Amino acid sequence: MTQPTVVISLDLELSWGIFDLGFDNDVVEMARWTHDIGAPRLLNHLAGNGLSATWAAVGAMMRPSLPDVSGLPDVTFPHFSKPWFSYVPKDGNELTHPEWFGARLVELIRSAKPEQEIGFHSFSHVPFGWSGMTRERAAAEYRLCAQTARELGIPTTSFVFPRNSVAYLPELRAAGFTSFRDADELPVQFASKKLTSLGMILADFVGLSPCTVETSLKEGIVSIPGSH
Ligand SMILES: [Zn+2]
């Protein structure tokens, strides 16, 4: 039994988190709001209350502009058949396109007290467990995250899978990561994924307290299940 603790993990993704499901002006505005107002405000609340969180940021978002992604093997998903970086402005930067890039935002989070942890939310927010994904792309995403971590001086401790779709754990370990956020555990277990989603909404609605979870080792990496 480990010492009980509360872990707050946040996905920091701007437009990367949603563009493949639909990309329009509302998404751009929401992502710009998150960059300029939402995330700094949340950071202030955490710091003001003496709390530390893990901010799992999309690797490409942590850069001031889009790096060379030609080494990333292509993937085509049934739900998004365009090239993955189609919408990302090739010559954009954080000033012109804060809906995609947040290097300064990450710096702001890193300079906060108490200390906040920066984790990785993949490099480009591809859904790892979805049909269309390949082992080669997964490994390349992990490698680019690890490279970004080295360049920015961030440890490769925490990884959060896009849409919590957990896959390719041995490759994650090989890239040097030591823990990941696992799928949510619910107070009540359901038979199917659809019922589980409904159950999560219902649990929020009736105010069920999240269950406590135990960490475990999966493929040599520490699994930290979500609980809410
Ligand atoms: Zn996400």
C-alpha cells in the first residue's frame, strides 16, 4: 500500500486536442482562450492554493512553432483521412497562432510556485489505440516527446495518452517514460464502453465520490488509473 495522495493531471492541448473531430472558428477561439486566459487562470488558482498538478502537454504544442515532422511515419485514420498536420500553420508561431503553440505558456507553468510537473500528452495527439494507428508512428511520437524533453530539460516521467487510449506501452518504456495515466476506474463497473461513458456522466450528476485507485506496473511502467 502506497502513501495516499491526490494526483491532479491536466491535458494541455489547445487545438491539438480536438482538430481531428472537427476544426472551425469555435475551436480556434476556445483554444486561444485557453492559451491566453483559461490555463494561466487555472495556474493561478492552483498556485494560490498551494497545489501542484501534472500538466500533460502535447509535445508539438510545447514548441514555439512546428518542428520538422518529416520523420514521423504517416497515419490515416477512418475518422480523419487528411494528413495529420493539415491544419497546423507551417509558418505559424505562438504570437500568430496561440491556438496551436504554447512554448511561453509552458514556461509560465514551469516557473510557478509550488512547482508544477510538465508531462507529455503525446507529440501530436494521435489516438494511440484507434484503428489506423501504427507501432512505428507510436514509437516516433514517443521519441519526439523524449527529444523535446531533453531540449527543454524536462524529465520523461509522466505520459497521458490522447483520449486515454492506452497502447504501445513497451515502446513508451523504451523511450524512457516511467509512468502513464491509465483508463479511469469508476465506483461502479459497467459491461460496455458506452455504458461506462454514461456511468461517468451519471456519477458526476449524482455526485458520487471518485474511487481511490492503486498504482501498478504494466509492461514495466507505473500505471496510475484515473478516477474521475
Ligand atoms: Zn487530449
